[in-house]
Amino acid sequence: MSNIYESAANSLGLFSSPCLTKVELRVACKGISDRDALSKPDPCVVLKMQSHGQWLEVDRTEVIRSSINPTFSKVFTVDFYFEEVQRLRFELYDISSSHNGIKEADFLGAVECTLGQIVSQRKLSRSLLKQGSSAGKSSITIIAEELSGNGDYVELSFSARKLDDKDFFSKSDPFLEIFRVNDDATHQLVHRTETIMNNLNPVWKTFKVSVNSLCSGDHDRKLKCTVWDWDSNGKHDFIGEFETTFKEMRGAMDGKQMQWECINPKYKVKKKNYKNSGIVILNQCKIIKMHSFLDYIMGGCQIQFTVAIDFTASNGDPRNSCSLHYIHPYQPNEYLKALVAVGEICQDYDSDKMFPAFGFGARIPPDFKVRGSSDEAGGFPMRRFTCSGIQGVVEAYQNCLPKIQLYGPTNIAPIIQKVASSASREMHAKEAMQYFILLILTDGVITDMADTREAIVHASHLPMSVIIVGVGNADFGDMQMLDGDDGILRSPKGEPVLRDIVQFVPFRNFKHASPAALAKSVLAEVPNQVVDYYNSKAIKPKCASDYESSRTFGP
């Protein structure tokens, strides 16, 4: 039995290059053409990176309403490898719908380049291309900056009072922008708050930025803050501005406040009795120590890996060579390739290497009841037994295929709920000890989408990530909705996910690439998901020495 496992494992060629550094990319566009004569575009930039011939989305900016010259506040953070050619693609879209989906958006143009080109020039400007030709006078500018060794973040909470009223029939709709003043006197947008409608005393949402983005690690660097009155036509009215430093902002720590007069220079010159255009208040300045994925792993956090395999009839009879479950004596099928590719990496972070393995959609002897349906998240014939290492999962998979009857439906919500039940026991832990990864391998569109959305929203509050690999050539269009990359996933009741915890990848995208590429793609987001969860809970990793002293060693 082990020859199939060894064949799959040997074909992986798993390797990883050490990351040379992290780079922040900031994006701005100019001269975006108006597709609609009655309104300006609502632009958004999507960053994609090429991996084994496939363009994979990395991240996307916010949507800026009614702007032909947008400067985005969203910062892309990417790993830079000197020894690799890292091909990037920046795609510009006009997002007209409120859900920010790309599928219904208008494509406005794109630029392809390498990360090395951006880093070497520090500032790269290119014309946007559409179908091989220039997209009018539209252009994009990308600015690169290396992240310094300080990975800390700062959490800021601003409000204002008695702002000038710029609207005739209602009150101002204020938003705040913070700029870092660079050494060459240029201004770099650090953050733009949301707009508070019809309010001269706004309280903006608390936001988080890296210390590197805010001041390049220089606490005395000048920061310029500007308050605007938002207008739907994109021609925002200037209310006022003030200057400060991060050193001064830190005065708002420990429950204190900092205040600045918001000044309009023109009013100050023209009006004799002019005092200010309002007061801006920093209610909170909190420095957050950002721990890395390795900090948590080296502190003893274990990755609890669970696999769930689709045993529905649409896979085809396992005895038929056309079946997705067909067991070839020496060539692993797609299920095995995906299982080994992901499992080989995850098992290195689990000390006991005992993995729960579930199946869904099969009739199991002796009563041949369906397992993995809404009544029970059943498993292999061994049911709740765990498997020793990935090889154990492979052997269990091979052993069960001749004994079960492939059936249906394709319900995955019970499996997610099952793992979430285990993860929920860690939710109130004060130490980072267990993080759960669920790998679901399926050949088709799931039949319990509403329940699955509900289960994912619930799981987003837990130390848990879900990886879904689509096997075969089915239409996985609906499955993309579960991956938060295309807007925000919501439950049927409208509740949004707290964190993006789902990664969906069709296996066919990697059919002609090394299986290591699949592992890299589906696991790329996991380290950040682990860090985001524990940082959001203010859970620090244990020191390696504390972890070692707390372990129980056998004889």
C-alpha cells in the first residue's frame, strides 16, 4: 500500500526559499477614462502574482467612489525573493455594485511587471493596457518600500468636534486622511478613514497601521493630517489640516487624549477672528506587538490537521479507470496528490501526527447509511479513529474504497461543524496551543451552501482555517463565493465572516505543475490566518524556553 504514498510524496519536490525581505507596495492611478458619461468610475486595483503559469490573486485595494485619479490607502505586503522572478499583474476595475465583487465589474486595464523592477526603481509608472493596447491616458504608479525590522502596529482611534459645515442643505460628511512626510518632502498616504455622513462631530472607526507605514520607524517624522467633506462627485471640500508626529500621538496612550486644532490656511489669512475649523481628537494610541507565525510555532502551538474526502457518486466507480477515485498501482489520483501535497507540510507542525480522517456522501456497511449528511459527520469505516501520519490517511483511504458505496449528497457543513466543535474548546485558552486546519477534497458543487456559509461564519471566530480543493473538471463557480477574495462572505442571515479563513483552489489549475505548487497556493494564507487570530485575541506566543519546560517527555 505504501508505494502509492511514496510515489506521491517523491513527486512533490517540496522546497521553500528563505524570504529575503518583505516589501510594501502602494498604488495610485491617474486619468481613468469615464465609461459612464453620467458618473465617474469607482476604481479598485487587484494584485495578482504568477505561480506556475497561473495568475493567483494576492490582495485588492479598497473601492474609491467617483474618482478618476485615485490614491489607494490599502498597502500590499509581499515577500521579496532576490533569486526568483516574481511576476505581478495589477488589474484595475470599476466596481459599481455595493458588494465589491469583481465578476460584475468593468475591467479598465492592467499592467504586468516583476517585483524586481518595482523594487529596483522604487517608483514604477506605466500606462494601463487593455487587450494589448493602451487604455486611453490611464496610468498606474506603484511605490515600493522595504519593511524595516520593526513589525509592530499601532491602533489609532480618532474623532472630531465642531467641524466647519461645508454643505448648504445638510451637515458636512467628514473623513480624515493621514500622510507621512518623506525625506524628499513628498507626502505618502498612510490611511484614509471612512466617511461619516451628515455629522460635524464624527467618531471614526478604530484602525491599525504598521509603525513602518506610519513613520518609517522614525517617531519624530512629520505627519500631515487633513479633514475633508466628502462629495459624491469626487470633488471633496477641504475643511482643515494639522501636523503632528508619532511621538506626539503616543501621548494618547494609557487612557489619555491628544487634541489638535484643524486649520484652514485660507480662512486664517482672510478672517480676522478665525480660530479653527474644528478640533480633531486622538482618543487612543495603542502599540501592538506583532508576533510572527514562527513565534507561535516555536512557542509550542500545534497544527491540528483534519482531512475530509468526497465519496459521492459523481466521482465515478472506483473500479473504473475514469473514476476520480481510481487507484492505479503506481500513479496517485488527484485526491491522493492533493492530500499528500498539503498533509506533508502540515504534519511537520503536529507533534503526535495523529490525524482525524472523515468522508462524506458514502453508504457504509453493514447498514449502508449515508455518512457525512446532516445527521452525522461520519468517517471512514474506522469512524472516529485517527490515522498515524499522512501515510496512515492514505492507507485508510485505500482500504475503505472497496467497502463503501459512493452516493450523496455533497454536504460539507457537518464536517466544518465537527472540526469547529474541537476548535471552540481552544477559543477561551490564554495560550496559543492548538490551531485547526481542515482540508476538504471534493469533486463538485456542494449541496448545502446555506448551511456551509453559516458554518464558515461561525468558524471564523475560532482558531481554524478551511482549505477546499476542487478535484476534477466540474464547474466550481459557486465555490469561489466561499473564498473571501471576491468580496465578504456572509451567512444567509447577513452576518459577515470575522476573518477570511477559506481558501478554495481547483486542482486542475495545477495539473501540469509540480504538486508543490498546489501546497504553496493553498497553504500560503495559513500563517497570516494563524497570526491574525491570535493577535486579535491579544494572545502572545509562549517563549520557546517556557514551552520546552512545560513539555512532557517520554522515557
